[in-house]
Amino acid sequence: AAKLMVDGNYEIGGITPLGAAYPVLNDRKVNTVEALAGKRIASFDYDKAQAVMIQRIGAQPISADITNFSTKFNNGAVDMIAAPTLAYKPLELYKGIGKNGAITRFPIMILTYQVVLNKTKFPDGFGEKSREYWSSQFDRSMQLIKQADASIPPATWMELSSENSYKYTLMLRESRIDIAQKGLYDKRGLKVIKKIRCNVNPADPECTTKSEEDWK
């Protein structure tokens, strides 16, 4: 996939996981897809796909960025954010969660930290060597994520029923397809990720669908 790591003068120098992003809510009564309708959800300005997904479920996207999304949640300007467990303590998300909120144990995104290089400033082959280094740090990153997961107070987690988990999964799938058709997602990337999901869980209903097969 090395050729996919370069776009003009820019090259991905490394990717490392930051963990799953979970719905972080100020009200644990919002435990279904339907209950999200009308809720204010932080949407990063640079990620147009987020706004599309939020609007699909009838919620209201509220403009935010990495510097203020947690503050907007903590002061009540938004009802929900998507955040990894690594953010819980540093961003003091427990303030926004309060006594009535929760973190839903259902990953809706996978976050990564990405190093982007101006390849004209580095010798040939540097990008590949950099990616190899970051790849070697994968297990270390996963250990930090597992520690962060374990640091969340048990009572803060909220479990979804199997019915609502299915509804969330279906909503996310339909949203991905819609967003890809709008040109906001790379269809090749979605095909690869679907293959991985269906390798892990071949019984999932999406694995019998053909929606992505004709994508180039």
C-alpha cells in the first residue's frame, strides 16, 4: 500500500491507534438511535462526513474542533461527543458526564494519530522507514489504550441492548455507504475494512450484501 501513502508532495510517515471513540453522553436515557434525534452532537469542521452522519439520524451537528469539543461538552453546549477513553481524564469528561451521563460501550469510530511529511524535505525512502518505526510502536500504543479503558469507572459505562447494537451497526453501515457515494470516503478503503470485519465476524448480515462489490 506504499503508493497509497503519497499524495503529491505529501506522504504518510506513520499511523498509530488512539483507540475506539465511544459516544459520551450527558444523559444515559439517550440509549437508542431514535433517542439521538434532536440532540446536539459535536461535529469537527474538517470532517464533513461527521455532519452528514449526524444529520442522517435527525440530530443537530454543532461546529467544534479538537481544541474545544470537550469544553463544549463539559459546559453543556452539546449533548454528545465521540471520544476515546484516553481523553477521559486529561479532558475532564467526567464533568460533562456528571451524575446522569454515561459512556456507551459501542465504538463508533477508530481514532488514529497520523504523521504527514512534506516528502521534498526528506531523503528518498525516509517515509517508509518512518512508517516502519511507527508500526513497531503498535503494541505500545495498544497497551496505553487498554490502560485507559480500564481507568474508566465501571458505573460510567452504559451497555446497549442487542437490538439497539444492531440498529447502531445498521445506521453506521448505511451512513458509510451514503458518505462514500457523496465522495467523502475512499471506497477502496471501505472495501478493505469491510473484508477485515467479515473475516473477524463472517456471520454479520453485512457480509452477505453486495453494495461495495462494484466500487473501484
